Amino acid sequence: MTIATPPGAALLPPVVARRRPSTRGYWIGGLLTAAAVIGAISWIVVAFFAYQRQIDSYSRMTVPGIAAVQLTDTSTCVLYYENVRGTPTPTTAELGLAVTDPAGASVAVTPYGGDLRYDVPSNSRIGRAVATFRPSQVGTYQIGSAPTTGVAGTLAVGGDIVRDAVPHPLGAGALFLLGGGAGVAVLIVTAVRRNNDARR
């Protein structure tokens, strides 16, 4: 049976069920935020253990004494004085420091300009930067300490821990801010879209 449409009658558009925005954005935003937080914490933890290994790997000598140290690059070397907590840190002059290069030439030793310290609880290493020198070539360097004031302790030879450590907290912070910010943005957009849809 065919039903005829009366002349002049308006044709109404078909009713289409509107689909509410999905909750998938909540899952994506939550996962992004959680990944950023976990990633940043993991980065800091890994960097901390790498920092401990770096300090443990430094060449060491007893003060007073002399040691041969093999250097594989020409970046600035830092001399750290290690002793038990509360021991006064001697000056470069009090330590009587002297460095010679592989050819036997004297290398200038400069007092460290700042207050740089490390404290590694796992092995009770407590050190403070006292001097630096810049190797002119790779090879074996002789480092000696002949104090005249009865100073004793340990001298560690290594890199600048600030220069090596700074990129890690910066990277972890960037990961946290960018990843966490993206996750929060997705959560907000999803919430706004669903809220606007509910008002219609």
C-alpha cells in the first residue's frame, strides 16, 4: 500500500542519533600522564646509580703520595679530597699538589672555583673538589701530593660531576612537563567535549 504525501506538506529530515564523545580520551590522557611520571622517576633513579658508579670509577691515591693516572681525553680533570665527615678540607697549597704530563712537563694546577661536594652513602665516600688541571694530551700523568702540614686523606681524580649530572634532571623535568602536560591536555579536552555534549 502506498501512502501519498499531501500536496504542500514539508518533508522532515530523518532523525539521526547523535553519538556522545568517547571516553577513550580519558584513557589516553591518563596513560600519557602516568608514563611521563614513571619515566621521569625512572630517569632520576638510573642517573643516581650512574652517578655513584662514576664516583666509584675515579682514580685514587693516598695523601701524601704519588700516582700514575691514565687519561683518555683532554677534558678538564678535577681533584677531589676525600676524608671522613667533618674533616676540614685543605687548600691546594696545603696539599702540595703537582702534576706532570706524559713527557714529564709540569702541568698547571688551579684551585677549584666553587664549592662542589659529593656524598655517596652506599660506600661512605665524601669528597670535595679542591683543584683542577687541563691535560694537553692523552696518556699517563703523574699526580703527587706532598703536604707540609701533616694533611692526610685520599685524592680522587675524575671529571666534573656537575657537568655530567646536570643533563639528567633537566631531561627528566622536560619529560615530566611535556608528557604530563600532553596527558592533562587530553583529559581536559575530553572532559570539555563530553560536558558540552551533555548540555545539548
